[in-house]
Amino acid sequence: MTILSSLKVMASAHQELADIVMEQAELNQAFQPSDGDVIDRFLSCARQAIPYFVKGASAQTFFTYIVESVLPKLKELAVSDGEDVKLEMLKLCAEMSPHGLTDENVKAAIEPIYNILLEYMPLPPGEEEEKSTDETSEPKFQFSYVECLIFAFHQLAKKNPEFLTDAGAAERLKDFRLRLQYFAQGCQVYIKQLRLSLQGKTGPALQEEENKIKIVALRTTSNINAVIKDLFHNPPSFKSSITLSWKPPTKTQISTALTSPKEEKNTLVDETRKRAGITPIMFDLPPETKSPKRPSRHRP
């Protein structure tokens, strides 16, 4: 048997196993956001199916169910037994988005996911709005939700770039980039805070629970920043490859996340020299511009 034939047999086996899990998930039933048993069964089955999708099975049936049945009722989901069910559903959506979707799946899913993403990526406040806002208040950015949604959107837009680049999408892209830039500013403020608090910590210190949470938060915001830089290219680029913050990181990824702003700046300069003639995308506000209010800290 050739290697190609072996791979086809393995992919077929993974699909059969994924299909068995899908039957157990009862995806032919309407989603009931208030029914704890329904939610637990769906989460359990979806998590069991993820490894099969990674190994070649198609996630289109599960993914379509999430987009058509779960996302429209996302706001009805609440924290259950200490678990943020809404976040867990968005994580599944993100993890399934790269695996075996058809063009039809992509076109049907991209706008609903984009619209939900916009709910968590506000436009920058206007001058009057900023003046009327209490100076002590801080914008509340849901970084964990945005990581899931922007990753899924990035995966879908890679297969359907016309969603952002068609002539009729000019206003959509303009609005989206305003939101991306504002959110990126908040990301960078939070990244600097996290790196400063983790500076000099190594080994056992990084294994303390508080620091482990900060490392995940740093990976979350760094992932968002990487995708935003991709989307800010003209036309939008889809080259970034990231490991979602809740997945096991490599030592290199942890080291990269902990890179100080100065080291990161030097890396950008070196990369720019390699890509002669291409100006790097920077999201920091110019010196004469008022810095954005610091985003509230969150627990990823």
C-alpha cells in the first residue's frame, strides 16, 4: 500500500469516528440554550470530535450546527458550574474553522461570525463621547472572545477574501480597520502591562497560578495582535499561523510571548530589512495623539 493510500484510509477512519461522535451529539435536534444536559452533551461530543478533525475528518456538520443553531442564541448562554459556556462554544467554533469546510460552508458562516466579532470590537469613541466618559472608566475588551472570533474569521476569510476585498466591501473594510486599530491599541497596552509583570520571572515562578494566567492572557492578546496585523495589510493577508491560547504551547511560543517590547521592536526592524520596501504595520498612537484608556484586565 502506498503512503498516499494509507493516508486516505486513515482519513476515512477518522471521518467514521467523527461521524459516530456526531450521532451522539444529536445535531438533528434544535439547540436549547437553557437545557444544561443539551449543552453538556454538545460540548462533550464536540471536544471528542476535535482530534479527528485535526487528523483529516471534516468538521463541516459540527461547524454548521454551531453557526446556524448555537451562535444565534449565544447571548442566552451563561456561566454554568463556573464554566463560561459562551466562551467554550466560541473556542469550538475557532478550533473547527480550519478543518474540511466547503466553499458553501465558508460563505454561509463568514458574515454571521463577522457580525458577532464586531459586537466585541467597538469603534473608537468620538471626541464628544470621550469627553462625556468618566476619566476613571476604562473600555472593557473581551480578549478571550475576540481571540476565538477573529481566528475563525481569519480562517474563513482566507478561503473567501472577497468578503473584504470586493468593490462593494470598501465601506465594510474601512469600518473594520477602524475597529481593528482601536482594539490593537488596547491589546498593546495590555501586552506591555503583562510583560512588565512577568519580567525577570523564570522556572518555578512562571508555574505559579497567577503567572500561568498572565501567560495565557499574553498569548491571547499576542494572537489577536498577529491576526490584526495580517488583516491590516492591503489587501488583507492570511499568512499568520498561531496556536490558540488554550492549546498547549511550545517552549519557543512561551519565550516569544515573553519577549520585551524593546526586543520585539528590534525583531520588527530586522524583519523589515529582510522585506525591503515594505513598511511594517504599527498600531501605536503617534506621540501627539492621546493614548487610549487602558483596557480592563480580564481572566482568559
